[in-house]
Amino acid sequence: MTVYLHEEDLPAGVLGDGPLAVDTETMGLITPRDRLCLVQISDGRGDEHLVRFGPGSSYDAPNLKAVLADPGRVKLYHFARFDLAAIEHYLGVEASPVFCTKIASKLVRTYTDRHGLKDLVRELLGKEISKQQQSSDWGGTVLSDAQQEYAASDVRYLHAMHEILTERLAREHRTAAAEAAFAYLPHRARLDLLGWSDKDIFSHES
Ligand code: MN
């Protein structure tokens, strides 16, 4: 198990076939303001690849964009809505088809309101991940070992959770609901970018 740090693009041919776990780190929560600093990717075989973008980046990353945009590869996220918006805004691609572990968790783990990655990894896999570096400065010239380990751990368990949550969705007869929600996610992310991030257009309220 190795964490690889790459600058400005993913090298060609480093990923195996199948679903990809994807996460992003940014300068903050307002996507058009807070630049994309890091994209983490794993093919689920044990290595994590971190692709870092500098402050003046052109986000010209053909290898990374090709795998993210590949319609034949499912992308696994935890809270895909945020990552899809950041990827669309900065890299200009729709990183779908999508499986979101947070939405899957909300659809099957109705006995709790704890759907954070840390809680999910603990309950489903019995592992502990640290969230200590979550709010750190991802825009610096050097990423600390702790930051790299944190960034990698955010994609490390998504394949295993995808497997469990897929079974749980089937068991509770919510696969179709999940698939419809996942298919809508790129559109939801686009509404966020257009200015409807804190509005629910399905709500009766204005
Ligand atoms: Mn993350």
C-alpha cells in the first residue's frame, strides 16, 4: 500500500480497471472562490494517487480528466455533490457515473443521523480514520505526511463500503431510489455552481 503524489496530472496507466474511488481537497467550501488543490484517486487495489494542482494551475490534466470522464467507470465518492462541482468547475468534466456512500448511507442507515465518512468507516468496516487534517491548508507548496495520509485515507475505504452498501440497498429495496439519486447528482452539483447551493428546488418553501 503506497501513497503517490503527482503534480498537475495523473501519470498514464497507473490505475487498474473497474470503479475508482475519488475525493478532492480545496481551499474551502465555496467552489468558484476556493480553488481545487488536490484530487485523490484509488482503483481499490491498495495504492492511492494524489494529484496536486498549484496556485496558478491551468488544470490541463488530460490523463486525470480522461479517467474521471470515462462513462464506463463508476466513480465512488463520499458526498459526491461537492466533488462533482469542484471537478466540473476546475477540470471541466462530469465525473460520472456516480456512487455516493453518503447518500447510500442515508437510504439504508435510517437508524442514525451520523453519515460522516468517519462514522461510516467505523460502523461498516470497524476501522478508524482521522479527520484532523480536514481543515488544513491544502494550497501550500509542501503537503505534510499527515496531510497526504489523510487525503489518501479519504479514498482508501470507498470500494469496501461500496460493496457493503450495494448489498444493503438491495436488502432494503432501495437500489432504484439510490440509482435515481446518483444519476441526478451531476445536475445537483451544477445547480450549486449556478447559485442554488443552499436552496432545495423541490421544497414547497421558497
Ligand atoms: Mn477529503
